Amino acid sequence: MTSIPSFALADRTGTLPVVDLFNGDADGICSLHQLRMAEPRAGRLVSGVKRDIDLFGQLGDTNPPSDITVLDVSFDRNEAGVRRALQAGGRVRYFDHHSARSLFHHPRLESHIDPSAVVCTSLLVDRTLAGRFHEWAIVGAFGDNLLEVARSLCAQRGLTLNQTASLEQLGQLLNYNAYGEAVEDLHFSPIDLYRVVHNFESPFGFIADADEYRRLAAGRADDQHHLEALAPYWRSIDGDVYLLPGTAWARRLSGTLANRLSCEEPHRSFAVLTRRSDGHFLVSVRCPAQRKSAQALCCLYPGGGGRHAAAGIDRLPVIELEQFIADFSNHITGKPS
């Protein structure tokens, strides 16, 4: 784990404008929700679809010094933005669980970055807050597909099987909402969904009372009807490749389908490729923990990255489809590319 607590938390009530940048998936939303229940601060919210992780780019190049909190987006993809913010006289507090090879020290940079396979950003925030809103951290872990970790935490907390299943479904629904090429593909913008979630101290209250929860459940059920006739485009003993069409339902299901497949057959690898509006592919890859990392495969391509078990490519040119499948096959069987 990398932790650089450079400036005192007590000094976070100064006069700098507040900005919260967060991934629009379950982990990002649950991370910010926990933090702002513990440390209420009104400010600008910046987010987007799950793959929209260059969030500092939305701030522009000429912003006043700000007190910026970043949750669940790659430090490596945002290093230049962090440096701009610090050079302008701002402060940055960073929570994330992706690789951060470009991480640096600065007196106004506080980082909580741990890329190990058994944590997500919600759990890092939970660690910092000493478990004050532990059930929301569990929701984030379920949404990030850390199923065994999340179930173990539920058991430790004494939750029933029904309560555990409810938190698992909530995490998956919040995550499902984040997938799309643009916010217009989503049922709710991540910022709007966060604001609704932030009205509920308990996730069980959100499940019981939020109309957004029921709309997400209905939307996912409707989308999943499209998968009934879906078959792999390419198949081997070690893994499958799926091609999804360039429709909103397919873009919404791309990540959750990859997670579902990896849960159903945890010893095999999967790649789900979804047509983008420009005709190329958005790629989601899942690999078993004991196999070569999904991140290593995706980093072979521009715009690729992620974590050991779950990674993706933002834009795979259609002419590289067969090469990607060959690389995927070689990667999951251990053959040289």
C-alpha cells in the first residue's frame, strides 16, 4: 500500500473551493458517499461513465487553486492534472486501488493508493474512516466484483443471507448504471445517482425507499433479455470472446456481463467487446486471479489499463479484432505473443 498523508486532515476546512472527482461506478459513488457523510463539504462534483477516468481534464487548464478529492480513478491517467492542480497552489487527496507507477511526493498531495487484489476504493475509504459506514463499503466491494471479500465482510458483521444478497444486488445495480459510451446511455447520470444515494445513511434505506433502486432493477432485467440468445464469437478451453452490438443496452451490460461470466466460470477468462458509435470496440477483460493479469493484456493497447483481474481498452480499432483475439488466446494459455 502507498500512503502519503502530507497535510493535516484538520486543515481541510479552509477557504479553497472544494472539488470532488469520482468514478461513476458503484465503487466511486460509495467511496464519496462514505467520505462526505464523515466530512460534509459542499462543492463541485465531477464524474462520468465508468471509463471516463481522465477527470482532471474536465477541470480545464486554468482553474483557481482548489481542494480536490479524487476517488477510484487511475493516478497514472491523471498525473498531469494532479501536477497542474498542485502547481496552481491547490491540494489533492487521492483514494484509489489501481496501479500508480507515476505517483510522486508533494507537500499538498495526500494519497491512499493500494493496488492489491483484495481491496477497492470503498474499502480504502472505510479503512480511513475506521468503519463508520461499513455497509456502504461492502456495497462498493460487491459492485467492484470483490464477491468473496464482500461476503466475508457481511459474515463478520453478522448480516443475514438475505441482507447480504440485498447489498450484493445494490452494488451490482449501481455498477450496471455506470457502463456506457456516454452519460446518455445510462439510466441516471452518476452525479444525480450519487446525490440520491447521499440521502441515505444506510444502504437498506436506499433499497427500501429509493425509486431509483427499482428503476435500475427493472432496467437491468429488461436489458438482460437481450442476452438469452448470445453466444461466444470465439471459444477455447481457457476462455471466451463475446461481441456485442453498438446499442445502448449492450453498452450498459458490457461490464456486468463480463463480471457475470467470470463469476459463473471463475477458472476461465473472458473478453466482452462492444461496438462503439465510431464502429470500433470497447473492451472488458476478466481473468482468474491465478492466471496472467487482465491489466497486462490490455496495456498492450493504447487506452488500455485496469487491475489484475479486471481491465479494459477504451477503443480497439475494428481492424485489430483478430489480433486482439490472438493476443487474448496467447495470454490466457501462457504462450508468447
